[in-house]
Amino acid sequence: MSKLQIRPARRDDIATILMLSIGGNAPGREIVDDPEAAQSDDYQRAFDRIEKDPNNLFFIAELKGEAVGCMQINLLLGIAGRGRLRAQLEGVHIRADHRGQGLGGEMMQWAIAFAKSKGAGMVQLTSSKNRPEAHRFYERLGFVRSHEGFKLSL
């Protein structure tokens, strides 16, 4: 039986999303976000852009009405794979005090079912190299380490 309720994020969830993201950061990663600044123009504009894009969705996972997780799902169009739609998962976080209870797995199964319902033929994600426990979690769910990721800050 499902413990979580998953719903679209609302503007008033921005501070919660930031708190969950900071709490889920890899050890040693510089924290640049600030939940106290959730009303800033930067965060508000970012939420506006996400809200207006039908292929960019943010969700909040609640347990008994309390936010305990979040994730962003981006539906990526492409030509390769005969035009197969891909779902990119970003910012997947379960609050630290709720980890180890199966909630992350439940949230991921929901995300996979959601991606399938949108016609995606693949779900992909990245995870910081400094999070081996997250890597084991994703592998238990059937994800395979198939690529090496690269970033370039601009």
C-alpha cells in the first residue's frame, strides 16, 4: 500500500524544495541555495519557467500531509532511438530523517510509472560520484551505470 502522496509542486513549495535539495547534497558540495530566499526573483523566475514548460515537471512527495521528498522530471525529445522520449530525473531527494523506510523506492516507482504514462521509453538520471549509497539505491531499482557524466559551469 502506498504511503506517499505525490503532487505537482506549487510556488509555496520553493523553500521546501531548497531545504530538501540542500539536505540531499553530496558531502563536500558547496551550498549555493538558500531556503530563506525562496521569494527572491531568481527562484520565482525559475519556478515560472518550469511551470510554463509542459515537458518540465516538479513534484512533491508527502507523507501524512508533510513534504518528505521532491523530484523534477524533464521529458526529453530526440531523434535517436527512433524518436524515443526520455525522462530525465533531477533533484531526487528524500528528507534524511525519512530515508531507509522505502519512501525513495516508492517515489522512484511512481516516477517510472509517470514516465511510461507519458510515452517515455527510458528513464535516466545522474548522481554525484560522492554518493555511493545513492548509487547502490538506484542499482537496486534496476538502473545501470551506462555513461560517464560531464559538466561545464558557465
